[in-house]
Amino acid sequence: MYRRLIAPGALAASLLLAIPASAADFTPGASGIGDSYYPTYGNGGYDVAHYDLRLKYQPKTDLLVGTATITATATQDLSRFDLDFGLTASEVRVNGKKAAFARSGEQELEVTPAAGLPKGTPFTIVVKYAGKPTDVKLWGFTSPQRTPDGAVFANEPESAAWWFPSNDHPLDKATYDVSVTVPDGTQAISNGTLQSQTSKLGWTRFNWRSSHPQATYLTTLAVGKFDITKDTTSDGIPVINAYSKDLGANEGAAKASVERTTEVAEWLESVFGKYPFEALGGYVPNVPSGFALETQTRPFYSPKQFANGSNVSVVVHELAHQWYGDSVSVDGWKDIWINEGFAAYSQWLWSEKEGEGTAQELADYVYAQHPADDPFWKVKPGDPGAANQFDGAVYDRGAVAIQALRNAVGEKKFFKILKGWPAQHAYGNAKVSDFVSYAEKVSGKPLAALFDTWLYQPSKPAQPAARAAAAPAQPKSWKKIAATHQVHAEH
């Protein structure tokens, strides 16, 4: 037997800590996480650690049946909390006990557990649900894309509510297990690594795992019939690419581009540092949309990205996001420049490497192409507003801002910043102001005025980002790079 004497004062303190919060101390979590552009996105009161999604999807009917098991921790004394979700829940349990739940608006599921959840306490949520994902409308109009043999779940800044309940904001990242049963002969593609594939009674189950923190909108699912290719990077990272079997005329160009994923990723490591995740790849489903998306470890590409031939530049863009946007994610959606400015600039660096026009030439071309009265200069990449979140200026003017930084700090410090930033904030979130502070620290130079000029002033800067001619010849790679700026244009 172990005995320990406790001083009276210490005993009193320990007793106080043991007193549970009263019912009056428990309050509902906020119905939004606090994003300035999208106040209803995400939820307050808890932080998710892991999603386990066990799903069954029938492509013929678009019926999805699922059980989501969510492990989380209360960040306040929680009496009730919301989940972002558009399908129909049939049962909700919290810590094994049935919980009351009710729909609030189109995308909020209010859950009231049988007992309050004290701050700092881990808890588990189980949601059983079913429905047709294409009936769920986000932003009032976007929905999953049906294909001739399945469906694709990929969009930005939201898409999770189509197919699983979540805390749908990049501030609450989590790890994932996504287990999907589909009819034999059909495949299910998701993020991370394929843990197993089994068949029984006419159905095949695919079990995917993402073992690094992942934002909800970066979680994807594609169901259909695919040609699969596999590769391994020099560091042993598995690469899985998937192409719909019915891509038609764009198939060759798509494969010629996406099959260079390993090469592009290894080059990007020389620019941004070690690849941050456990898997790599991409998928090209037969969808009518024209955008691509940086879904973590396995970017989504529309066939239209390859309508004019091979387009390695879009692969560069989406893979660059794995560092800038996926590993280091926005703190709020107004910080979108951290994602898109750097992904666009990575295309310019690739063009520079390939001898198809330097980043400087491309920056000068953007500057010369847009006269002072062009609405292009009214958009502020550092805070563009929700309506302009994916405006071309966020990409192009945002990339010119990075070239201006390069010119201001010099080559050595510039590339030190590009590598250091993803390491500094790996698997976390950051603001534009955080990047400005980091760049100043690394360079030893005051840069606030430079970033204010290029990111926040609604007017054309008096001088281009460099010392090149005011009206340079069009770089030969520009048309292909410009076409890639449709990457997010439809969101």
C-alpha cells in the first residue's frame, strides 16, 4: 500500500478542482467558428481529432448510407454543439448515449448530449445517416458532380457537408479513415494511403487513411471506374493516380501531365522543402467542370484542364498547394493569398526552370497587361472579400507580389523564406500577417510597405515588381499558364 500525506491547503485545492461545473456553467457551442467571410462555417465549442467514415454508395441511385464516428475534445463546458451537415441523420450518440438532434437551416445539425461535456474532456460522436448527396446544395447551388459511373466530392471552400458531418473549417484539421463500399467493378478513391480492399456479396470495400492533419474541404471521395497507375518517389512515398475509363479525347493529355506527379513533387521539394505527407497522386474523373483542386495527397483535376494538350503547369499548381494551403492552411478564408499566390508563383518557377519564360518576365507581363483602370487592380489579394476569393487577381497579382518580395530580399533569402515558412507552420494555420512578419524576420528588412502596395491597395502600383521593360514580349509559356488560372475560377 502506498500512502501519501497531503497538506490541508493542497487537499482543499484538489477538492475544488474535483467539483464539477454546474448545469448553469454549460453553454452551447457557437454555430460558426468565427470566419469573417463565412460566419456560419465551422462550429465552436470543440476540436476534432479524427473522423472515421464508414460508407456505402450506390452510383445508380446516388444513395449514400453512412456512419461517422468523430473523436473530439470540448473547448468549453459544452451543453450543445453543431455539426455542419446536409444529409439526413437517423441517430446521434455522444459517448455511447443517444443524443437529441435537430436540423437548423440547410447545413447545421444541432446535437444535445444527454449530459454536458466539461471543458478539456475528450468525447465521441456517432452519427448514422443516409441520403442523396446531389440533393445537398452548398452556397445555394454547388453540389457533388455526378459522372456516368459514379460521383465526385470535391469543392472549395466547402464540400464536406455533402457526405459527412463535420466541423467544416480549415481551423479544425483532423486525421481520417474513409471506408467506402461500392458495387463490384467500381472503385472508390480518397486521400492518403489505401489500407485494404476486400470484396463480398457483390460489393467491394476500400479503406483509405490520412494520417496527417487534414482540413475538411481537402477531404475527397471519387466513385467510378478508373484506370489506376502506381509509382514510388525516391523517398519511398507511394503515388497513386486514377483516370476515369471514359475520358475520351483528353485521356492522353491528362495522363501525360498527371503521370509527371512524382517528378514535379521531387522538384518542389527543392523549392519548398520535404514533402509533408505520406502519400501522393492525383485523379481525373469524367466531370463537366473546369477547375482543379488541391485535395490533400491526391489532387482533383477536371478533364478540361487538358483539353488543349498536356498541362504540367496545373499539376505544379496543385502539388505546390500541398505545402502552401494543405500543410499550412488559412487561418481564415480572407488569407487565401497564402494558398493561391504561392501556388501560382510555383508555376512561374516551373516555367523558369523549363526555359519557357522567367518569373520576372511573367510578373512584368501581368503588370503590363492590366491598365490602371482595369478592375483587376481593385481586388486586394491580401483580403479580397468573399465575392473575389478566387478572382484572377488573387492568383496573378498575388504572384507578382511574391516576385516583388524576391527582388527586395535577394535570391538566397527569398528561397530561404519559401522553404522555411512551410516548416515553421507545418500542419497548422496562418494569416497573411504571419507571413509578412516571417519574411521580415528572415530577410532582416522592413517589408510591410511592399506587401501593403501589392496585397492591400486597390490601385495599380506605380512601378512594376522589377526592373524589366514596361511592355515585354509575351512569354511563350503564358497561354498555357493563363489557362491554368481556371483552377478555381468556377467556385
